[in-house]
Amino acid sequence: MSIVLVIFGLVIFNKIAVRELPDIDPSIVTVRTLYKGASAEIVDSQITQKIEDIVGGTPGLATIDSKSEDGRSVVRMEFEPGVSVDEATNDIRDRVSRIIDFLPDNAGRPEIFKTSEGSTITIWLRLRSQNLSDLDLSDYASRYLKDYFASVDGVGQIILAGEKEISLRIWINPSALSARDLTVADIENALLKENVEFPSGRLESKRIDLTLKVDKSYKNVEDFRNLPLKKARDGSLVKLKDVAKVEFGPLNMRTMFKGNGYPVVGIGIYQQSNANTIAVADGVKKKLIEVKKNLPEGAQLDVAFDRSNYIRVAVNEVYVTLFISIALVVGVIYLFLGNFSSVIIPTLAIPVSLISTFLLIYAANFSLNLFTLMALVIAIGLVVDDAIVMLENIYRRVETGETPLVASYKGAVSYTHL
């Protein structure tokens, strides 16, 4: 029986997740709303406060934390222990849907998602290049690298830090605009009306069917520069380039992500809540080797931070402590009993008990972390105590004249009845 437990325990051992700390997932729901171009004060009054008011009466709600900043509102709700995070998310989604029509027209739709209070990034990757611009680096990371690393087993969310999202930037000349009797609203309306693409129906005949599409979407900067705004008095067209400087540039120029003092694009990889941190990190590094073969010329991609390194060191230290404890226990038993054969039973009892415990850890969906491993270290003393009591009981019977086999059987039976 002991051999069977040891075999199954060793097989299960590699399937147990390894983490630094136990996985604790409180019921937390976050509502995030984007409102580009709005100041923090406007975001707070027109979005954050409205969301706080509508979700404030949610059953089981413990606390509400909110953050309003330029262009973004984040409302974080933590629920009482025992509240299902799925039910809480559905309840919040229903409540937020009631106020969507009362939010600003230019605000994005509120995003509702479940988050873990202790969720941290498992590994940071750093993309940099001397040949590519920040826009090109961001575009490459967004279009290729995010999806590529998302295929690694156990990877959850992937974020980009320092991403320079490409946008059309129009620098208006107020004097030129006023001289041509135009306003900013006129430019906005022209962009909405002229830069369009929509289906126009079908043209059907006996031999062929054609799908019609109106395509007036602009593809490059020059198209936007030649955007007609109005007809001047002399009959000429007033174009956008006559009143503004037009160029492609980053959407947000207020943020920057640096690595070792140089601008880079950071790729932050979160693991799934039930994933093995070390396995996820190893999978990402394996993918990294493949990615490096196809990077643009002059681009470099490497690991900037790996949380699994700290976990490996911490877990290995506990393993070392575990083996030292076993060696010390066996040594102390031998010194006091002075009989090598008497040490065999406690020596075998320790690994059998510890390895068998892996079955229960796996069945209970626990992980190997600092707490569970330290519990195993403490359990060594309990296991040895029981083994010594059993050994002394058997030894006493052998000294009274019983054979070792009979003494072992009767000693074990009498001990189990204590």
C-alpha cells in the first residue's frame, strides 16, 4: 500500500501548481470606462459618480474604490466573503446597463471584468530597437507579439506598457481658420462626413451579382491633408492643409515606458488564476526563443522581470530545509537508539507520509507554496513522533520474547487502539 501511495504521489507531484503564496480570490468586480480627451474632473462628475450611485445598493457589497483620471474612470467593488463573483458580475452588469444612455456620447462603453486582488504580472518582456520608431514598435507588439504569447498554456491577460497607439494629429492654425470663416466643429463634421465606408446594396442580374460599397475612407496622411472643408468665394476649395498641420503620431504623448533609461514597449503577461507560475514563465521563455528568430532587423526582445525566479528560490530554500530536517531527525534517532535497524522505520515513514500528502494537496486543488511546504516541514516532527512510539512498542515486545514479526503486528494493532 505504501509503495502504491508513493508511486501515485510522485506522478501527481508534477501536476501540482507551484506558487509563492496560496491562491486567494476575493470577489472583486471592476468597471472601467474610457472618455478620451476629458479631464479627471469631468470624468469624475459625468461617469464615476454615476456608476458609484447605481452600484452602491448591490447586495453583498463591502467596499467601493474609484479612481478618476484624464480619459479614464475605474470603479472597483469588493464583495463580502461567500458572494459568488459570477453572480456579483452579472448584478453589476445589469445595474450599469441602466445608466449607459445617461453617460456622455463620446464616452466608451463601460467594461466590466472580474479581477483578483492579488493578481500581479508574472513576467515582463522588453521590446526595443534602434531602427524602428516608437509607433512601429508598438504596432508590431500589438499586432503580432500579444497574440503569439497569448497561446502559451496558462497565460491570461497581456498588456502593453508604453504603447504608442497611432492616430491622426491635426494641429490647427487659429489665424488661418478664422480668416476662412471656419470653426473646429466644421473640421470635425468634414472628417465624419467625408471619411466614410459603408455598403450600398447589391446589383443583381441573370448572370452576375455585384455587391456595392461606398468607399471614401482615407488611407494616408496626404488624403487627409486634401480633405475639402468648404468652397471659397472665388470658387476654390479650402482644404484641411490650408488651416492645419496634419500628421500621424502617437495617440497619447504624456506617457513613456523606459528600460535601462531607453524608451521601450513593455509586454506584461498575467497568468490564469489556476496556472502554475513556473510553468507559465518557462512557456513564455520557450516562445521567446522562437520569436527572436523573426524579429524585425535591429529589434531586441528580452525578459525584463520574471516573478518565477523569486518563487524558484523561495521554494528551493524550503526544499533544502525539508531535506535538512529529515537528515537531522534520522541522525538524532540513531544517536539515541544506537541501532541502525531501528532507524529504518522512521526513515521510511517520513518520505512515504510526505509523498502521499501530494495526493491530498492535488485533490483539494491546493498549490505548492511557502505555506504548504512549511506545513510539510512541521509535519515531519509529527510523523517521527508516531513512528518512534510505534517502534518503542514493538521493541518492548521483542524484549519480552516475541518474534519480530509477531511483535510488529501486535505492536501496531495495540497502538492503533490507543
